[in-house]
Amino acid sequence: MKNSNISLAAKNIRSSLILLIILLILNSCSANDKIEVVNLRCEYLENPLGIDIVAPRLDWQLKTEKNNVTQKAYQILVSSDATKLENNIGDLWDTKKVISDQSIQIVYEGIKLKSRQKVFWKVRIWDEENEVSEWSKMASWEMALLSESDWKAKWIGKGELPNGKFGQKNPTSYFRKEFIVKNDIKNARAYISGIGYYELYINGKKVEDHVLSPNQTNYDNRPNKFFTDKRIGNMSTRVLYETFDISQYLQQGDNVAAVILGNGWLYRTERPEYIPLYYNLPRLIAQLEVDYSDGEKEQIVSDVSWKYNKGPIVENSIYYGEVYDARVEEAGWNKRGFDDSKWKSSKIVRPPDGKLRAQVSPPDRVTGTITPVSITSKKNGVYRYDFGTMFSGWVKLKVKGERGNTLKLTFFEDNGTNYDQTDTYILKGDGVEEWEPRFTWHAFRYVEVYSPDIQLTINSLEGKIVHTDVSLAGTFKSSNELFNRILNDYKKTQFDNMHGGVPSDCPHRERRGYTGDGQISAKAAIYSLDMKSFYTKWINDIADAQNKKTGYVPDTAPYQKGGGGVAWGSAYIIIPWYMYLYYGDIAILEKHYSGMKHYVEYLKTITDKEGLIVEKQWGEWATPIPTVLPPSYVSSAYYYYDLTLMQNIATILEKESDAKIFAEVAEKTKNAFNRRYYKPNESSYSI
């Protein structure tokens, strides 16, 4: 009887354990089946600070362990206050329940937003079984300065460029402004642009980790007489500014804002034939706004009260590198209490023609550090550092020597070509000195370091990888290491050629946004990287570079001289099409439709009576095997491709009459191309 009771008890325990396990499994499954709304984005950005798009687009993603989940409806709440949103009050916009599976490109349709306004938002969705998710985590965006009247700051600099003085060395300018913060701060913002490049400091600390800022654009009008290619001219202009939260950098009492202003793309010191690329001397506009806890507001704006002086960056060029003379450093120049009585008052300078627009594209950043794999000694005091791979960026060095010792760094590819990429550092003789450039970048594997001063010691030298900071979007890994290497090399090459929101043809010799190179690599870039905001910006650059009278699209954007052809200008149609095809971005087609149409109309003016391109153009570039293709062959093929894309775009935008015209011209072009190049007996095209 006793054994029977024990046996029964054991059975009950086992049954209870089994039931508990089942309940735990069911509970686990229930938890894993939970649908989360994640990765909220506004204009492709996470919690963007300073956007000037009055009706921004909203996106989100779903996260769940369940299979075959479908969004059937959504609700968005947008509030002027975080507390209101926590209480599910969307005082700016409440979509209610919208029956739709759309989770991208949702255009904000709420109450009109104002300059500087910060808004908070969240989303929930209903699935295919009409089960509602929890609300997403709170996200936000903040408006920039939406009107020219919002700007109280002036463009300042050290003056205007004297006539005929292009190409002379232009030392970097250093600016500073002291001001008082009177009370406790609620929040503070800096709206700033310095062109060519700038760095902002508050109380001695650099604001954010951006480098080579702002993104490159067509800043200013350049006289058409400078352009030897008569198709060039009648361009648009823009200058991008950035918005920073500077609350954490300020303190009650005395403060100082300081800026280093470099040449960048605005002022160039290269050969005279590049005069069409020059704009003017660097210039700066800065507007700091402080909101106090008691409701008072205060602005600190760039004007003649800002002081400026030369500094240790005595030369800076995108192409030719920097010369830094540490002997002329002024310690504490960007901190409170510095004596700037010998500095000069800034001058009000001519504003660039480009309108100020908020930068909503990713900045350049230092994205990695790389150390040399070997160091070899050569003759005459030269040391070669081998980093083992090509990359784009610069080096940071630690060096010790006597005052006036000079160190020259020359940057090379595998084949020994250096494209005049050099940096020079002159020591101040104060223990171990650290230095890295600010307003240039190089593309290299090897660095040769030379100094005639034998008493100089290099403590360390490390590479800094620098490019526009776009994130990875896709991954691939194979058991075949060759495939992995190809993909890895591609990604490095793509990153090496991304600076200032522009895809370049090469990161050292030319560094320009060649439209042909950019469009041919765009599909690979989209598969691998998150290119949405990057390409949105660059498409605007292409639109700016377009000749507004003729419709011609040049080979580089922002325009930086060179040759090109239909395969280059067609980027203005191909990349917006990819933005729609891969990201569902119909707004970009709507915005640029008239410009794209104008370009195709221009192409029609350079065709023969059969409908093929006859104007001399660049043809096939860098063919896999040596061959010569007539430019008309490649140009006409791209013309046909453009027409078919425009037919699709016009149909999507419900412009049926345009779609019909594009289809008719495309058919005519196709037939003419086949008559001229197709060989029926060979079932192939030949020239």
C-alpha cells in the first residue's frame, strides 16, 4: 500500500512537470509570436535633428518570430509633447486605424509644423488576424529653420578673393566668439555651415564626430565664361547646414564657440586649368540658439563681433594634403578666457548664391582604425609603412623631436603612384606630439615617412578610415572564399569612393562625382548598403548641375569639370528609378520628373533622322576585353534605355500622354538601332 502511494505520487509529479513544461513552451511561443513595430525612421533617418521637409515621410519595420505575418492596418500618433504621446494623445496627427499594408513612405499630413519644432511619434499595427500590436517605442524628429527670415546670422570670413588671385595658398582661418549663458538651459541648438569645410568647438570640445563637413554641393554660381564646354552652365546652387544639440557643451556663465574653417571644395589651389572649379574664399555662418528653463530665448550669431586669426594649418587642399606648423599653435584658443586681443574682427562677406538647406544626408566620419602590417627602412631616412590594404582616410601620428623638425608623409598605391598626396608636420618640440589632418583625405596602402632630422622619433602611426557613414544593408557569406573576397573588396572600394555625400570615380586622382561611374555601381550599392538618404542627396546634386535652359546633364555632380556622355547624364533617370524600384520612393520621381523629362528632350536634339545619337560622346569605358565600340553605339543604347524608363515613370505618375510619346520614340530608336547594328545571320549585335 505504501509503495502504491509513492508510485501514485511520482506519477502526479511527472504529470505536473509535463504540464508545467507544456505551459512554459506555450508561453514561450506566445512571447515569440509577439509583433513589435521597430526601426522607426523619418526621411530615412533615426530621430533626425534639423530637417526642412515640411511634410516628411515616415517608415517602420515589423519584428516577430511568427511566419507569414502581414500588416493589414496601422495607426500613427504624432504629438507636440512626449507626455501627451505617452498618454496616447496625437495632438498634431492621429491617423486613426488606416486599412493599409504600407509601412514606408507614409507622408505626414498633420498640423503644419514650425521652424525648430520637435515632435514625437509612435505606431501600432494590426495583423492579418486583426490582432493589434503594442505601441512602438517613441521616436522623434525636429524641424530645422524653414524660412530665410529665421536666419539672423551673417556670413563671415576674412574677406573676399581679389580678382585673379585663384590658386594662391590660403591658410586656414580660426574663429571664436565668447558669450554668457545666464540661466539654466532647457535646450540649445547650433545651426551652422562653413564652406569648404569646418569644425565646431564649444568650450574646447569638438561638437559631434562629423569630419569633412558639410556635405559637398554646388555652392555658388560660377561665370559661364569659365566653362570651356558650352553645354555647361545655368546651374542651381545649394549650401547645406547642420543642426547640432549643444546643450551638453554649454555651462552657466562664460562660454566660447570656436570654428576652424578650411578650403574644401570652395577654394582650390591646383593648376590654372581648374579655374572653372573655383568659387571663393571660405566663409562661415553660425547661429546658436539657447532656450532657458524660464522660457527666455537667446541667439548668438556670426557677425563682426567674432574674432579670427591664422592658425597652424598653413596649407590645406583636398588633393595636395595639409601642412601643419605646430610652432604657431595658440593653446586654449577655443576655450574660455583666451586673450584674443591681437585677433582681427571678422568681416561680413558675400553670401553664396546657394540657398541654405538642412543636411539630411549622412555625414563623413572616421569609421575605423587600421595599423601597419610592416615597417621597412629605405635609404636617406625614409620609412615605409604598409597597411596591407588600400583605404581612404588619413594617418594619425605620435612623434617626438625638437622644435622645427619636419616630417613629410607621402601616400602611395601598390604601384608607387601617389597623385601628389602629401602631408607635412612641423614639430613644436614639446614632448610627444599627436597630429592628424582635418580638411583632406588620401587613398593609399603605403605611407612613406621622411625627415632630415635624425633626432626625431615616431612613437606610432595608425590609419584612420574615413568615408560617408552609410550603414550596411545586406550581408552575404559563401563557402567559396573567392566570392567572400570579391564582396569584401567591393565594399571597401565603394566606401573609399564616398565622401561628402558624393560617389566618386576614384578617391585620389580625380575624386569627382562622375555620374556614369555612380549609376553603373548604384545597384550593387543598394543591395549592400543603406543608400536611401545618400542617393536622395546626390540626385539633388545632379538636378542642380543640369543646364536649366537646354536640359543637358554634365558628367560630374556637383559639377567639377571633365568629359562625359549619355551613359553619364542618364544617371539622372536611372538612380531615381532605382530609388523607386528598390525603396518604393515615388516622391523622388515626382520631384524630379520635369528635370528627367527635360534631359530626354535634350537627347532628342542630338539624334539623327533615324533617332540615334550622333553627337560625339564618350562610349564604352573600361571594357572587360580590349575592344573599340563607337560612342554612338553606347549612347544610343542608353538613350533607348532612358526612354523605356521614362515610359514606366510617366505611367506610374499617371502621365499617360507623356508615356505614349516616350513609348513611340523608344520604338523608333529600337528599330533604328536594330537596323544599324543587329546582324540576323549571326543572331548578335556588332559594329
